Amino acid sequence: MIKANVKVVRNNLPSIGKAIRDRAKERRSKAAMALRDRARQEAPVDTGKLRGSIEVVSQGDSTDLVVVGASYASFVNNGTRRMPANPFWDRAVEAIRADYPNYFKDLV
């Protein structure tokens, strides 16, 4: 029979969990900013309104959204009957997709 006496000297688990959540939030924000920056690079420029409307919006502790505020962004990205597509958003997402796991690689 094996016996073990375990004595908890100090419980660091709550602080470790908070530290991991804080680091995850920071890295998630960095990933969102990288997508924002790449989308701005890829966006075509006529007046600059489209490029200037790409922003990161933080929604609490668990979500960062990269949004394009220009109302015509989907027409530029997907094209219309009269205008060919310029998929700036798709190119930005594809460029960032491969790097995304690296933002969280050594989190734990």
C-alpha cells in the first residue's frame, strides 16, 4: 500500500488562471491587430475611406472583432455585376491564418 500526505502550502491556481487569461487576451488582441493591419494593406485606396474604416473592436474579455465599417466593403471584396471582385479581406485572412496559432503557442 502506498500512502502520501499532501500539504498545500500555497494555492497559486487562481492567480495562474488569471495570468493565463490575461496573456491570452493580450495575444488575441495582437492577432486581431495583425489582421487589421494586413487588411488595411490589402484594401484598395481611392479616397482612403475603406482603409480607414478597418478597426478592432473589443467585446469584453473573450472577443476581439476586426470590422470594416465602410458600407460598400462587401461589394469591393466580392464584386458586383459591373465591378470585378478585389478580395482584400480574403487575402488578409489567408495571410494571417498560418500565423494565428503562433500567437498562442507558448501560452501555457
